[in-house]
Amino acid sequence: MSPGPKTPNPPAGPSTRKTGRFRGWRGWLLRLSLLILCPILFFSLLEAGLRLGGYGYPTGFFIGPDANGTCTTNDRFGWRFFPRSLNRDPHPCVLSAKPAGSVRIFVLGSSAAMGTPDPSFSFGRILEVMLREQYPGTQFEVVNGAMTAINSYAALEIARDCAAREPDLFVIYMGNNEVTGPYGPGTVFQQWSPSLRMVRASLWAKSTRVGQLLGDVAGWFRGNQGTPDHWRGMEMFLNNPVTADDPRLPAVYDNYRRNLTDICGIARRARAAVVLSTVAVNLRDCPPFASLHRSDLTAEDLAKWQLMYKAGGELEASNRWLEAVERYEAAAKIDDRFAELHFRIGRCLMLAGRYAEARGRFESARDLDVLRFRADSRTNAIIRDVAGEQKSAGVRFADAERALAQSDPDSKGISGGDLFYEHVHLTFAGNYLLARSVLDQVRDALGQLAALGKPGTIPSRQHCAELLALTPWDDYQLA
């Protein structure tokens, strides 16, 4: 018997098609979840295992609190920012539980804020004794949260940690190391990065034990690759010039602005006030560290420039200041990018009594210096801008650059060697003036001081030196 005709399968109905699509969607979602969750689980377990095994190092600025509620500064904090052979240490500090009614102030910045060459006589210490003398019934604690060679990337991480330590106020004096410090285009510590997100992602990764393990493995394979094997100070940066028209500088300034703004935001969320200060540098007695001609200068023009420059130098050596300026200006018409030229013009104008013009030339010399160890005009402009933008949020502004420049009538508004040991590090006289320049803003920012009545007399520089036990031997050691 021949088989009958086959009955065709009925077409899939709407419910069957919907179920198939649903199962496919669920399978895709499950696979995606596994792709995401499995690596997270793996790295979480690896992170926990490394921590339990004691691998890696703590990355906070402070370690603790311990059973007694005491925190200490972390001497390995800098490992995220510097090769270990070049690591810089925080100033040793012990924080106990904050007593009721006391005022805790954190100072942020780099070596100038830290008080190099001796933090015992930093502007923060002087500010502390000023406040104690003015309000003898109140306990003040000024914590040195500054570090040598750091910039705003590291200061932001320090601010985050300090925000958890019951701050009342942050005083920020920072800007000298934005180019030469960590992640800057003139640095020797690691590769420069223009991306703020990449820098912050890298720092977050280094805060994990897994990230530290990967970094150690990469470092083992990579080796030093030109990184100095020990600290040699500014000499390390000689091969990393950065000109004023370097295309990398706009990113440096943008990142500095963002970091400064974010530090203000961290303080605000911690209900702490902020005093932002401009950064003073030695203009009069610190020639540029290095100068470069403009890149398109021809050999013929260079020869003409050198002729004018030499003639100006001879006239300057003969104390014929204005004639020297004429020769230097002739050289500037050929190439005005050479920093040393502007410094020489400034010096001649100053000796000729034309101080306002001289100051402008000294500032140009600083801004054109290709070894950028000093806060330049743009850096201080950003500080002023951020302070203005954050004024409604309670941020106060102190203009230390102007205060130090105008402190001595004889200096005619041009800061020099009477206030600085070299390019940025302040003498005791300079630190006193810096503390005095921020004092009024500190008092205004700390609203609780208003209830204490009229403050006492501001102690003199000599009185502050006595309170800090500054002796002639200390002066000798500092020099």
C-alpha cells in the first residue's frame, strides 16, 4: 500500500516565535553576564588573596587609625608617583583623634609649601603660632600635607585622604611642579600623559594590589629605561626642556585647573573651607635655568643675534644699562624666545630705575625658561580664575605673589633673594610673609573664630622665630 500524502507541519504561531526569541535573548544576556562577572570575580579573589598574603603596599597619605585612633603619614605614599629609587617622603606627622572645639588645617602643595629646606620653619608652622597667639583659648593643628616634587595629581589624592580626617580648612599653595612633576611633559618619573582620565585610571589601578602586581611585573621586564637610579635633584631634568609654545602645555594647564577645582569640591563635601593662594617665585635673583632659540631661526639670523647679544653683554659689564638694553632689544627683534635675553634686559632696566618695565621682563624670562621649575604667569592666572569661580562656594583667595613682591619698598615689586634661597624655596622671612598673606583669609574662612571676639595682636617675625625656637645655628643650617 502506498503511503498517503504527508501532512505538512503547521507554521509556528506567534507564541512559538516569541518564545524562541526570548530564549535567544536570555542566552545572550547570560553569556554577557558571565563575560563581565567572571573577570570581576577572578580579580576580586586575586586582590583578596594578595592582601591576605601581605603583598603590596598601602597607598593612602595616612595609615590608620590604630586601636588608639592615631594615624601616621605613609612613607610609601609616593610609590604611585615616583620610581622607588626616587621616592619622596611626606613630612612625618601623627594625627590623634580630633579634640572637641579644636581647629584642624591641612596645607597642600609641594616642597615650597612643605617648607624645604626645613619643614620645622614652614609657613604652616608660622601660621599655626600666629593663630595660637591671636586666639590663645583655641587649639589649632596645622598639618603639613605637602611633599617634595609632587604636583596637583598627587595633591588631589592627598586631599581625598585628608578629607576623612575631620578637616576644618585646606590651605593650597601649589603650582611649581605641574610640568616637571608626575605625569608632566618635563618629568623623569614616568611617561607624560595629556589625558586626565588616563592618569586617574592609572592611579586607581596602582591603589589595588592587582595593579601593583602588574606594575611590578612590567617593571621587571622593562627595567629602568633611562630612569635615574638615585635622586639628583634638578640635574635629572636637564634633557627634558619644555618651551613656552610646546603643544603639550595646554593640556597641563587644563589638568591643573581640573585638579584644583576637584580639590575644592572634595573640601566642600567634607564641609571644610579652602584658601587658595597664588605662588611666589624668585624673579630678580634667579636667572632662567635654560634657554632655547626659536626653532625656525636660520644660521644667518643666529649669527646676527649673537652679535647683538654679545654687544649688549659688554655694555652691561660696563654699567651702561640703557645702551645695553638697546643692543638686547635689537637681538629680541631677531629672536625674542631666548629666556636669558629677557632676564638681562630686566636686570638692566631695574638698575636704570625703570622698575615696572623690569618686572615685565623678569616675568617673561620666567615664562620662557625651558626648565619649568617655577609657577608661571598662566599658573597663577588659573589660581585666580578658580578662586573666583569657587567664591560662591566659600573659597577664599590669597595673593601671596603680590604680597611678597610688595613687602619691601626697596624691591620695587620684584621678588628676589631676600625672600628665597634659590628659585622657589622661601627663607624664614619669606615664609613669615606667606603665612601673613593667608592669615586674614584663614580667619574669614573659619567662621567659628568670629564667636571668640576680637583677635589678639599678630606676632612679629622675631616673635614667631622665638616661638618656633629658630636659632642662629638653624639659620646657618638652612643657608
